[in-house]
Amino acid sequence: MRNDEVIGVEVGAGRREQRDWVEYCWITSVEHKTGKGRVEYMVPAMTLKVVEVLERYSEPLRAALQEEIQALESSIAGMINPAERRDLVKRLFQARCDSQRVFLGVIYGKCNQITALSSVASRVAMLRLAAKAGQDWKLSPHQCRRTYARTFVESRMGRQALVFLKWQFKHSSISMSQLYAANPAQDPALYEDILAEYFDIKRDLLESWSSPNQRLSGGAGRKIIEMRASAVPDRERLVANTAMQINIRATGHGWCIAQDTGCGGAGLYESTRCVDCKNGVIDDEHVEVWQGIYAQHLEMLELDDLGPVTNARIRRDLALSAKVITEFGVPLEPRFGLIKNLEDDHL
Ligand code: SF4
């Protein structure tokens, strides 16, 4: 949510909904920036608890505001001076707008006015929070929204498995378009922010892949290395255009750039399929994963009851994982001599 939408949260804004035995939680607010009006945000269950606590915390302020509203209504009725009347009507209008808000505060001064938290006050509060945490970071409310969009995409791309997102979205398999379709009353701009972050991540990845210092493996990775040799008049533009059109998915052991069905998802479970697949890119982010795959296959090779077919398969996968690791210039374990022979046999 943007800061304005958080400030706009009113008592009773949270609701729970059961769908296919899954509980979804929503918070309603009013979206001003793009004029969408009343919107709902999917939130983790904990957010509803937090809002309930805040509702109780701000209850005395709302009660005081109600008293002020009643006093203002009676004063205005008997008011003759137009200037004074105008000031009171203005205040009454503001007090009525804030009367159900959850984020209330008091402006201390002549009248100790109760009012909804302002954007400026929340920015100052965030700066104070950062300072109290010993940081000189200029923390601002909008950074939270961007961070959310970034972590959402990072999580989707397999870089961070955020438990928080799992709480919020319930099903890790649910796609962004399904999510949006789940409730058309949501803020579409949030999904645009998420897509913008997805574009940025793809562009950063493509940029790093086009750098001569980045070692790559995988069928597509090797192709990219070959293509680096050709002169491109405007690399920056090429990267941006490609990022716009290309789909990049994380497999956990690399990136898959298949634009249609590819292997139909088999490479997610059978990592070694991606080593020579024309859609596979493995960058240095995944070297440790391949060292793990390699070590597991070495362990399996030591088992003596798997039979010749399984052993042949282990040897093949061992050679493939060794191929990836050596493409990054990383030495293998001392038993590499054995693997080298296997590689010669199988590749
Ligand atoms: S095998 Fe190819 S198409 Fe399948 S996930 Fe791996 S890279 Fe993608």
C-alpha cells in the first residue's frame, strides 16, 4: 500500500474470506494516486491482527473526535459571524473525514487537534525510526512499497523463499494474473510496480550475462558467450528491448529462457537436463548449487546396490555437473581424475 492508503485505513477495513478451504485476508482503503477509489489489498493474517490492535489503541482518540464533532455541530447552528462559521465548518468536515480512521494523532497546540496521520508526519516518523536503529539511511514510506515489489519478484524468481509471501499468497503456484483476477477490486498499480521490478531484474540479469567478465554455462549461456564477440551498436537498448520481450524463470539451479513450453517443466526436477539445453543459462550465482549436485552424485556412486542402469545415470549426471563447475574455473574435488575419465566417456 502507498502511504496515503495506509493512512486511509478505517475501523473494520479488514476482512477474511474462505475459498476452497483457504483463508484469504483483505484490507480496504481508498486509492487516490490513479483515482481507482475503493480498493482491497491482500494481506497476511498478521496484518489484520495489527490493525485490530491499532483500532483499540486509537479508540479513545475516535471517541474524543466524536465529542468534538457534536460540539462543532451545535456551535455552528448558533454561529452568526461568517468567518468564524467558515472555520468551524472546515474543521467539522475534516473531523468527520477522520472520525473512523485508525492512524490518528494529536497536533499539540492551542486546540490539541485530533487528526489523521499526515504524509509528512509518517515520513518524519520513518526517519526517526531509522535514526533510532542507528542508521543514517533516509528511510521513507515509498521504499517499503518498492521493497515489497522487489522481494515479490525475487521470490517468484527463486532467489528468496520469503515465508511472508507464502503466508500472504497461500499457494506458491498461484500466478500474478490469477492473483489479480482473484479480486478485481485490487490496486492495479501495485501489479504494475511488480511488473516494473520484474523488468528491472531481467534487464540486470541480461546486462550481467553480456559482460565479458561473467562466466556462463548451459546451452543458452554458451551461446551468449559466443554472441558477446559480435559488435552491437547500442548494447544498452538491445538489453532493454530483450528484457521487455523475454521470459526468464528461475529453476533453482539456473535460469530457463524457454519462451513457450520448453521441456514442460522436467528440467526443474532433473537439473542436469539444463546443462546442454538451448534454453538453459547458468551463472555464477548457481555454482554452489552445482557443487552440491556434484557432491551428491559422488556420494551415490559409492553405493553398491543400485544396479548398472542407475549407476550409468549417476555417472552421466556426475560428468554433467563437473562440466558446469569447470566452466566456471572452479576446481573439483581431488577425485576429479575419475570424473575427467567419466566425462570423456559420456560427452
Ligand atoms: S531443460 Fe531447458 S527448457 Fe527445461 S527447464 Fe532446463 S533450461 Fe528450461
